[in-house]
Amino acid sequence: RNGVEIGKVMRDFEVLCASGLPGTNTLPVLSGPLHLTGAALVGNDIVVPFGGSFCADFHATDADAGDATAISWMSDLPGATLTDTFGTGPDTVLAIGPWARLCWTATLGAYTDTITITAIDTAYQLNNMIIGRYAIRVADTSRVWPGDADNNLVADAFDLLPIGLAFSDIGPARSSISNAWAGQPSFSWNDTIVGGVDKKFIDCDGSGLIDNDDTLAITLNYGLTHTKGNVPVARGTATDPLLTLILPDSANVGDTIWAPIMLGDASVMANNVYGYAFRLHYDALMIDSSTFWIDFSNSWVATGGNAIDIARNQPILDLCDAAQVRTTHTAVSGMGQIARAHFVIIDNIDGKRAALDSATLNIDFIDVRIIGLNGELIAVDAQSDSMTVYDRTTDNVSPVAAVAIDVYPNPAHNLLHVKAKGQLLEQVEVLNLQGQLLMHQAGNQAEHIKLDMSELAQGMYFVRVQTQGNWTVKRIVVE
């Protein structure tokens, strides 16, 4: 702030100067797609099976007639060779419009490296221009690991979604029906879901039929990995359907909480939903982790009961995973509750938490996936929530906690009760998520009033309650 230098970073860089370089000179570029044998290209990842070999052909072109180009690489992939397509090399290929071939055998087991392909414009000695960068990833992409239905190399709740997408489909059975966590040889079904996942991976138990029995492998092998891959996430904005966990504004130690999980609201509905999966992170210092679980009753995604679901609490990691997917091959649109989170706030007497007057409890969505009928990702605006936890056993009770406002039932259907304990209601307002006033009612200096909510659309609302000049805000859901 006073102009004192905190530090500096010095960097070296190279400037290449070419005297008399024609203004029309162009630099070489990688021409056309990468040609692969023995491996698969996923984005910029070259995925190689365990023990497999691959070759990748690169073609560089220069628009300047007669300009030669040299292709080389800047990485050391142990045992790999870079030659021309006739095997002449090594490590640099020089020609007009050269083809270069990189070959490697995956003898190192699980392995990840990055290779960088460069080009030199030999006419003007413009060196080491990067024309391609690829990650080499070794994975067992041919064998089925029971429970890893989406073949992303880990068994978790997200594997329930492919089962719903391919539910009731039939294909060749494996030689042995087993849920053991091991790479099991299998026959290709020659049929895939979105993303190119062969349905043989979705047939987790190898019976040749994709059904409820395939969910058992997920449960048995939950969290196990075999060179873990990446999970795509469709990130949302305020213009996308809202996914939110609705906590009460406050609670006391020892309380049991049921927190609705809502997808879509009156402003933005969730359209053409086939299934969802999410992961919640909670504070195990404030929640009895053994009591955290997900309930899927009254989910609008599972209309008619035509869905399968899975919930897995992982107390050691302070995580709870949940997924639900339809099995009808028809999607639904709607808004409202899709699940409920249940947990008990730790009582101070068990010694798991230091005494407090109040503290903030946060529960966060850390991974979300919503899919449509064909497995396409649907962007959602996932919003986490927090609540204030009071310890009324301590001597200094928060003055805010002394003003207890009850708003029930939540979710509400027709009548909503607003009750102030020990104080008189002055006025009550109902607002939508955009803050627009929808309803106002005088409290009439009573401790208890009722509001008719039957004219409001389904969704989430704010209820503002005034007592003795102080305002309290509650969130409710109307069904």
C-alpha cells in the first residue's frame, strides 16, 4: 500500500528474428484429424488399453509452395518412437507436407503422460511451433468392471443413470455372471448410449439383460476404481432450472431435520428429465453422520413408480450420494420435490463438538448430473444452503433464537400456519424467488394466523414475518 515492493518474477523468453521474411509466409499446421490405430481419442486424450499398442499419424502442411516442415516432439514417452509412416526416423520427420507416426506399447500399467507435437518451418527456421498436444491415458477399456456402468473407471451413484437409459435391453451374456470387482472379458453388444459407452458395461452382472439386478454391482463395489476418469458436469446459470436443498433457517442441537431437495420452480421448469445424480457434502462436526440419508418418496421424476434409485452415505468422507432414473424410456417435465435429506444435528452432550451459542451449518452440492431421455446432460443451477444451529443448553442463548417463528406445514398445500411463540404478529408477506410481493396479511396482534396458499403455483417462496418491528424470513415449498 505504501509502494514497498513485495516481490517480483523474472522470466526468460526467446525471440526468433528472420531477416527479409516475406509478409506472405505461413506457418505449418496440423492437417486433418489424428489417425489412430489401437487406441481411442477422447477429447485430446489418447486412451490405450492395458498392455495394448497404438500408433498415431500426424500430418503437417505448409501453404507456402516448396517449404519443408520438420515434425518432432517435446516429450519422453518411455519406449515410444516417432518416425515417418515407413518407419524411417528417429524422432524427427522432414518433408514437404510430412506424415509422422508415433507408436507405443502400454507396458507400464496405469500410466498418464502428455506428448507435444511440434513443427519447424525449415525455410525460415521458425522453430518448435506447437501443432498438437495430447494426453496419453492407459485404461482397461475392453473389460467390464461390474458396477462401472458408465465406464468412467469408478463405481458410484452416477452409474445408475446408464442402467435407466438402457433398461430392459438385451445383448450377449458374459461367460460368467459375476459382480466381482475385476476386469471381466465380455462381448461387445454393438450398441451404445450417448457418449459411446457400449451397453456391455451397463449389463453389470453379465446376464445379458439390463435390469434391477445390475444395480447390485454398484452397491457391492461402491467407490472402487480402476484408474479413475473424469466425470462431465453440465454447469448452470440462473436461466437454467434450479436445484436446491432447502434447510430451515435455524434449528437446535439434537433436532431431526428433513430438508426437501427441489428441482425446477415456477419461474424455470425442468424439462424432459430422465434421471439425476448428485453428491452432497456436509459438516460431520455438526451432523451425526450415521443419520444422514436420502429419501426419494414423492419425487415428481418417478411418476407412477417407474424408476430406480440409489443412495449411499459415506460418513468417513462427509459425503452422501444419490441418484434416481426412470425405466420407461420416456422423459418427464415438472418442478418440485425430487428427494429429501434426513439428518440429526449432534447433541452437545456426546462430546463430538465444543459448546457453542450458535454456528452455521453448510450443506453443498459438489457434483450434479441431470440427463435427458437420450442421456444428454441438462444444465441446472445448483444452489447449496446453510442454517444456524443454536445450543440452548448454554447460558448465553442468542437473542435471535429467542424469537421462535413457526411456519408449517412445509411443503404446504392449501393452508399455511404462521405462529409466533411469546410475541404478537404484526404483518406477514409472501414473496417469490425474484423478491416480488405476492401476498400481504396483517398479523392483527395475534400469535397465530393462517394463509390461503391454494392460488399459488408449485414452487419455492419466501415468507417474511414481522414481530415487534423485527423481520424473520422463512422459505417454504408449495405443492
